[in-house]
Amino acid sequence: MTEQRERELAIAEEAARNATVLARSQYQAGIIDFNSLLDSERSLLTTETSRAAAHADRAAAAVQLYKALGGGWERAPAPRSLTSTFP
């Protein structure tokens, strides 16, 4: 489910990016006002933030799954070069 959400947000982000590029062009040509350009950029930033949050949620879910299954992480011993340098 989170993977699907992330894919959908990637599509939405690309669409918002294209809309922002178009809005910049229209603003430079004098077709739209600055507020419309800002709305387009705000939409892009919101979509980027949502996609980043979905990615973080997916990573957190993976960590929770690994922990629930017993972890599997063990503390690695320090390399010998470091242990001989520091008493």
C-alpha cells in the first residue's frame, strides 16, 4: 500500500513539476499573474513533501517489520586499528 502511494505521488510530483514549468513560462510571457505562479510552486512543494513523507513512512515500516521479526542487527566489533590506537 505504501509502495503504491509512493508511485502515485511520484506521478503527481511530475505533473506538478510540469505545471510549474508551464506557469513560469506563462508568467514570463505576461499571461498569468505572480500569485498563480506561486500557487503552482506551492503545489509542487506540497507534493514533494508528501512524497518524502511517504518514503519515510515506508522506511519506518520496514524497520518495524525487521524488529518484529527479531531484528537481525548485531553490534559489529570495532576494527583492530581503532582499538589499538585508543586504550
